Amino acid sequence: MNSRMPLRILLNGEPRDLDGPLTVSTLLAKLGIDARLVAVEVNRRVIRRAQHEATDVPDGAEVEIVSFVGGGRA
């Protein structure tokens, strides 16, 4: 029996088909993204890093992943 189910999400404005079920943690892992270096929003709700493992990414979700950028005055 295959427990995978296809999901379609909008990832940073682009449609993406993935195997689910997914949590924010598994999504970041599939994308090869270090959770310490990004902010994640699911359906316009910011997800704290401590909640990545417990937060599901549902079919049809709008997900925004934003990288932190260092900078400032030299």
C-alpha cells in the first residue's frame, strides 16, 4: 500500500507538484533548505521554526519561503 498522495502547492508564486503528506520540515528537507536560514509562511500565516515539524502543508496551500539576507553598513 502506498501512503503517498500527490499535492499541488503554490511555492513562492510557482505551482509545484509534490508527494505528500508534508509538514513544513519535510518540505524544507525535500527542497534542501536549512530551516535556520529562512522564514516560512503557509497560507499567509508565519510558521515559527519550533512548529515546522507539527505544521502540515495541505493540498492547494500557498507557501512562501524567504531567505534571510545579511547586510547593512560596512
